[in-house]
Amino acid sequence: MKLALVVPGGVDRTGEFRVIPALLALIERLARTHEVHVFALHQEAAAARWELAGATVHNTGDGWTRLRAIAAILSEHRRAPFDLVHAIFSGSCSLVAVAAAKLLRLPSLVHIAGGELVALHEFDYGGRRKWKGRLREALVLRGTGVITAASTPIIDSLNALGLPARRVPLGVDLRLWPPRAPRRRNTEQARLIHVASLNRVKDQQTLLRALAALADMGMAFEMDIVGVDTLDGEMQRLACQLGLERQVRFLGFKTQRELRPIMESADLLVMSSLHEAGPLVVLEAAAVGVPTVGTAVGHIAEWAPSAALAVPVGNAPALADAIRRMLEDEDLRLRMAVAAQFRTIREDADHTALAFEALYLRLLAA
């Protein structure tokens, strides 16, 4: 098959920076047996083309991005016809993919991978904040052949809108994250980790207030926070105000190779997001035997209570209590680590590629 994948970005030519690891894993697996062309809407400012993970990346560049991306798909189709068009993320990606597919009379798929179905007005986040976005999503998602999403909460949101969808998690590449058996804690001081860009939707303010409550309980811990800072030091200042200078370290961005040893040394991943479709980091942690405590979003919500501990969004005291409970009950922590790892290995990147290939074949047969 010749496949057109439409993505917002995450396919930087370096393969390490400004990438979405699960997306690269999927592209590499599809490219083993298919001709894959990736149309990136916002990877670089100037239009360009490069090879990555066995696929050809067509970077649209700035200015009239959606129209130019559709034109690029049509142009490549004229060179040699595509069999189908697949959008990873909705919004602009799905609009481009479905429009191009309609023009070419090809089947299309849309994978919901972000905040396309939410409206967080306070933080100017989500695809349903404005009536134009809601109308666009309604038209585009009803115009595609198959809708998929990474986790049960997103499937439920789609079903509530009258949109049938299939669950296809974006799995972790087990070659980059080789599984390690969950291990017992060997130090009195707990090692915690949080991996996410510092921004409003990831809600590190709730995370830090939970850690302050944990410190007030007398718990001994240290927390590594890994991720790009988009808040200009605001969270670092809050950590100082809360008296967490000695317990919390802000490590900035780390590549996958740099992140893995930090993750492997952790006892617990803690997430505080207001919204997630996944997130992939929960799977990466589970692969190396680290369980998760976090807000009830994405995989955390669907895995609770057997493979993760979930608390209400924005509830710092509840998050602190859940962390304490996990750290004080080692048998519970290990049971959850084993259950989470089982789920991650069962639905790894190979599983994701096979699931999408099965949907491709079903669409083409129809």
C-alpha cells in the first residue's frame, strides 16, 4: 500500500528532538512493508522534504498550511496513487486528510490523539472552544471512514457525540524501552518522576501543591521533573515558595535515551494533567516497571484501580494521599507495576501498527 499520514509535527529530521516517539515507532513499522509519505503541517517554518524512519516527510511550512498540505498530497498522488489517507490528530490534520481523501475518492482514517474533543476555556486549549471548531470537527469526523483513539475515556467522549470509534493505543517501542521487572524500593527516600512540558494543561501547579502536602506528612522523597518549560520559570518559583527546593529538580527536556535511565531509577511516575488522550509516558514508565499515580485522564483513568491509582483532576490533597498510599504499601505498588507492564507489553508499538494495518485492509475491502 501507499499511505499518506498527516501529522502536526513530531517528525523532526534529527529523529530525537521535537519528535513524538510513538509516532516515529508507528511510521517505522508501517514503512517496513508499505510506501509511507508523512505530511507534517508545522515541523519547520520553510517547506522541505527529508527521509525519516523509512518514510518520506513532506514539511508544509508556514502560510496557507492546510491548502498547501492538501495540494502536496494531490501532487504526490499524481506521481503514484495513494491507497488511503490517515490523520494522526484531528483538527487541522483531519481536515487536510479527509478533504484530500474526498478529492481523490480514497478512504480516510482519523486518530484522536490530543485535545480535539475538549474545551478548557481558562487555558485557551481544546478543539471545542469555539463554534467553528465544533462545526469543523463534526463535519470532518462524520466524513471519515474510521475514527480511532488511544484510550477508553476518549472513546466514551466520541460515543457521547454520536461518533462510533475504535480503541487503538499508540504503543511504546520496546526496543527503545526494553522491559525491566518491577523492583522493590531499596532506599528510604522515594524517587518520584514527572514527565511533561511545563504548561497549564499538564497542571504542574497541582503537582507541586501535592508534593508540598506530601512533605508536610513527613514523607521522604525527591522528584525529578522532565520537560520543556513553556511558563518562563513560574513552576520553579512556585516550588521555592512551597519550600520544595531540596526535593524537586527541574531537568528540562531529555531525549528518549537520556530519559530512560532516569525513569528506570524511579519508584513512581506522578501525572497531574487536566486532559490526556494517552499519555505515552505512562506506557514508557510501565515498560521499565514503574507504576503511575495521577489524575483520572487517558490511560490512568482506564487502568485504575488495578494498574494505576487515579484521583480527580485538580485535586492536590487527593493526589498527595494517593502518592503516600502507593509509597507506604510496597505490595500494592509492585502489583500495580506488574499489571501496568502487562498492559504495555500487550499493546506495544507492534500491536499499534498491526491494528492500523487491519483497519486499512478493512477500509480498502469495503
